[in-house]
Amino acid sequence: MKALILSGPEALTIGEWPAPSCGPNDVVIRPRATGVCAGDLHLYAGRSPYAKFPLVGGHEICGEVVETGADVQRCRRGDLVVIEPVVGCGRCHPCRHGKPNCCANFNLIGLHRPGGFAEFCVAPERNIHRVPPGLDPVIASFAEPLTIGLHACRRGGVMAGEYCLILGAGPIGLAILEVARLRGAQVVVTDLNEDRLAFARELGAQTLKADERLAATVLEQTAGDGADIVVEATGSTKAIEQAVDLVAPGGRVVIVGLVKRGVGVTLPGLDFTRKEVNLLGSRNSVDCFPEALALLASGAVKYPKVATHIPLWDAVPVFARLHQNPAAMHKAVLLS
């Protein structure tokens, strides 16, 4: 089959890749819309700590079922579905305790298994979710990033009336913004890019420039307390390190962004203890897809309108452009 093949950093080509085989519990899908996320750009740049080349990326997948295994019961040919990309092993400690997103044998469609940047892809039936009737495939492809926003807000326990500071207005930051807003929080988003901040304002957030005045401004806005919750969605070590300064005593810091393997961050030890900060990691999601699809179908989530539609086989120069300037598009969605 035809696929976008990443054979190494910045080495993306259109080529032939083995077509997927369908096991008894598998579903083969023809992707219709696949989002490009920061993780895909990390793969392209060679910054992902998990990449083994060559690979076929793309894990934000909405597509049509074209084949089902003999034991598949929940979907049939012609169904429009989205794929939950994390395939847990079911045996390790995290999987046994309901956290397949932290699987010790972590396996991601679009990284360890071929993803949606191809004519076909395959996933276990348990990772398939049917799209509500009438939902456009492009909008449905936002289910996966929206689940990351849902999981981050669940991890942080975001509540109505809280001052929720989101570091980063990229696609994941916007997903977190939408969920926090729907939970009734006072949402404030920071970024260096004014275009991203402008779109965050369209979605109902207050925005602050991520400059040297950020901490002082947050303290001014919170009567000297700091943010009830800080959600880091940049993958910047500087942003992670600043989070303890930005959060209120007894508050929560949720780290969503990824840093490169082996890269450390330095937290202010005294303030970490003095403030009794709750520091939480947030990785992918658990049991969030039904809620994400329902929110998208209801129209309550607006940020899919940020999508730039690009034909899949025209995507090679798009990756090169986004590698040079990640803010060149708010969100690319590849159509096939």
C-alpha cells in the first residue's frame, strides 16, 4: 500500500509499505482524516525518545472500516470510527491497575505500529470507537487530542471557578482550554505566539504573553495567591520549571508536555515543599473517547475549526514547513 514513510529525521517520502493483515480481533480502517500533532513533528525532527525508523506516523485517526476479524462484534464494514492509539499489553502493573496509558510495554499506533498516514491501518477492536451519526471525519479526528485535554483536566481535578493557567496554546493546549472552560474554570492561556493567543481568545480564554512579566501578572490577577492549577502543554523545560512559581500554595501542577529522553528539569526544592505542591504527570488518556466524541458531536467544542485541510499525498512539504515554523498552521489535518 501507499504510505508516508519516515525513514529518519527529516526524511519523509511517499512509498510502498506492507498492507496490514487482519487478525481475528482486529479492524482494518481506511483513514479519511488524520491530524498532525506535536508528537508527529517530534518524530520528523528526530526528537522523539521513542522513535525507531522507518515508521508510518499518524495517531489522530478517523476512518472507514473496510475489514473486520472473525471475532469482531462491535463494528462492521462501512462504519466511520476513530482509533484509540495506545495499545496496552494487559499484563503489566499499570495495565492491571487500569492505567494502560502507562503500559510498561507501551505500544502506540502511529509510532510502534503503522498509523494513519497511509492508505490503510489496523487496530484491535477494543481500540475502536464508532463516530456519532453526522459527525464530519475532520471534526471526529480531533477526538484523540481532545481526550488528552480531558485526561489532563481529570488528573488535575479542574473545577468551576478555579484559576486554571495553561502554558502553551498549541493544539493540546487548546484542547485543555476547551475542557477547562466547559468545567467552568477561569481559563488563562500563555504562549509566545500572538496568532495562537488570538485563537485562544476566540475560544473564550484570557491570554497572557509568556514573557518575564508572566509570574508577576498571575500574582496580580490572583491577589498574590497564584494559579489554583497550572497545566504545562509545551514540553519546554523552562515552562515546567516555572510552574512551581506560578501555582498557588496547595495547588496542582499537571505536566502534559514531553521533553527529550535524558533531559532533566530543576524545581525549586524549598518552594515545592513550602507550597505543598501537587505535581502530576498526564499521559495520553484512559476511558475518555466516549466523552470526547459526545462533546464534538454536541458542538460544545469549537477548536476543530482551527484545522487546515491538506491532501495526504501533498503532505511532505507541509512537514518540512512545520519543522521550520511549528506555528505556521494551528493544526494540519491530512485527508485521504
